[in-house]
Amino acid sequence: MSEVTNFKCPGCGAELNFSGKTGEMTCEYCGASFDMEMVKAAEEAEKENGSGSSLSWEHVTQGMLTDESGKIRGYVCPSCNAEMVATELTAATECPYCGNQAIVEQAFEGVYKPDLVVPFAVDKETAKSKLKEFIKGKKLLPANFANGNRIDNITGLYVPFWLFSCHADGFVNFDAYKEKKWSDAKADYVKKDYYNLKRSGEMDFVRIPVDAATQIDDATMESLEPYDTTKAVAYDAAYFAGYLADKYDVTSKDSEPRANTRVQNTFRDKMREAVKDYDGVTQKAESINLSNGKSEYAMLPVWMMSGSFEGKTYQFAVNGQSGKMVGALPVDKGKYWLQVALGTLVSFAILAGLVIAFGSHDITSKGIAASLIVGVIIGFIRGAILKGSMNTVTKKDKAVHYIVESSLKMKTPIDRFLYSKTERKEKNNNA
């Protein structure tokens, strides 16, 4: 009985007391009453809401790659401290991360051997054409970024990634309600039936990529997805001929939170998609457990170019397998305000002309003022659209592309009715 006595009201959180008169649990604070079945259902839901998730991964120690001297050839950028390895066929003249042209050749004490490599399928000329196509027509782009000589400095780079695979199962609990409205001569009524919902399921994820280099923007790399890792091959030095390869400086352990976030968000979404026919739904709690979690070290192909503008470095890239192009390009403030002004003037001229042509004498002055206000609004909308076209980088917080086909299995849904609450609003019959 003590467990029931200490139960808190699902409606307001106050303590419930048992009423011997009604045989129900009552809340002295909000006046709600609950029968024992409702109390037990809410108790069960509360226990589940207190459970947590278990997210763990298996990590494998990587082997080392060296040459006959025990070292490996590469380059160091004194500007951003990027360390890149290369073969004797690779001649690097510019840092692909920051654009510094004073990178220094150096020998490293080996690098970690990747478990797999996705080879370049897009050549340099194709990558350059993708970049030129992206830059073309960008009215806000600073002149130095439109320079063809800079585009010639695009660099083929193998970027280090951790690829996470796992089986996920668990449940997500939701608070939900169904609403019914009606009226009579005296008042309007809104009745809400409150429920606790449980959606359970399982699914497999395969090779969710997480960027393992700090020098490159994570959102840029995620925007290049997806890669087709079914075409990955075992490491062979021949694939690196003519390209740079970054050294990873983020461990698989440190990459776990990013992988966990993408798995959890995707799992939640799939459970939420299974909730239907409710007027309001709020997530309450979850328990997501990972098993067979493992990480693989991979090198993925990227064509990169970078440059600086007003002290800030900008990167944009082409997926070396699919040819997908992404970038966050700088905005020339002078060109931005010029385009806003042009949009304003053209819009104002058109609107004012219509007012003068079709408006009466009495409304002409007000119409001209209104035309100017609308013109300014249109000018800023134009500026926002042009600015938005400069950035195609989108952070990926989910892993939908990496769910194994047909692995999603939903379990029997549970919908627990908790209580009902009716609100009454008096009508103003004197109006």
C-alpha cells in the first residue's frame, strides 16, 4: 500500500491520497481522481521512464604502416598543424585545409593502417568542374574565390573516418492525449484523455561514418554522405598514389558520442513514426541498448579546396566517390548590400508604378510609402536567398542511410490510458 500512497499525480505531480469514500486515489491539489487500474498503469510507466540506455562499442587496435626506414613520407602545415602522409608520387604544394602554400615535407614515425579504403572514382578534372559549377552564378562570392587559378589547387585527400556498426534495440515512452471538443448553450468544453505510450523495436546500423580529423569541419564531411562502403577494399598502397592522406587525431573512443547521437536520434524517430492518431505527443523517456557494436578505421576520398576571407578559413569539398559537392562559401558584404539595394529599388519601382497607374489621388502617397516598405522587405528576402545559396553544408544528426534494409522490426505497441480531464469555459452570453 505504501507504493500506492506515495504515487504522484500524473496530471500535476502532487502526492495522491487514497479515499475510502470513493475507493480512488485523489489529488488534493488539482482535484483529479484515479482508479487503481489507472494508478498501476501510471506506476508502470514511471518505472520504465526511469530506465536508461546502454551504449557501448568494441574498439580494435590498429596496426602501423612504415617504409624500410621505419618512417613514412608526408607533409606538415605550419599554419594549421595538419599532418598528411603521401607516397613518392605525391607532390603537395598547398594545405587542403587552410590554403597555406608553405607546407613542409617531413618523415613520420609511421601511421595507422586503415581497415578499409574507398578508392577515388572521381578524377581531378571532374571535381574541378563540380566546383566551377557550384561557384557559377554566386553573386555574393568574393573575387578571389572565383579565380580559376585557385580551383586548379584542388587536392585529392583520403580523410580518416571511424565507421560504426551495431544492433540497437529498446523502447521510447511518450506522453500523449486525445482531444474532444463540444459546446452547449452555456459553455465550451475540451476533454483530454491522457495516455502513456510505449513503442519498442530493433534495427541494425552498418558503418555510420564519423570524421577522425580535427582539421576538417565535421559538418562538411557529413554533408558529403553517403559513401557506398560496399565498394570499400582492403588497404593497398597503390590506392594512395598521387593523393594525400590525413593522419587521424581523434580516437574511436572519442568518436563514440557522435555515433551514439546519430543512432539514438534515428531510433527515436522510428519509434515516433509508429505513434499515430493522437492530438499531442511528447517524448517522456527512452531505453536504447547497443549490442555487437564495433568500429572500423577507414579512409574515404575527398577533393578539397580552401581559402581565407576576412581572417576566416572556408572549406568546400567533393565526394571522391559520388561527385557530390558541398561547401560554405564566404559572402562579400559589399556585394550583399548591393543585391539588397537592387532588390529593393526594382521592387519599389514596380509597385510604385502600379500604385500611380491604378490608384486614386487620395491613396497615392500612402501607396508609395507602402511600396517602399514592401520593396525593402523584398530586397532583404532576395539577400537572404542569395546568402543561403552560398552554404550547402548540413550537419547530419541521424543515420537513416545506414539502417540495414529490412532489419527494422517493431514490437507490440502499448497504449496505457492514464486519466481524463475536462476543461469548461463559460460563454459570454451578455455579448
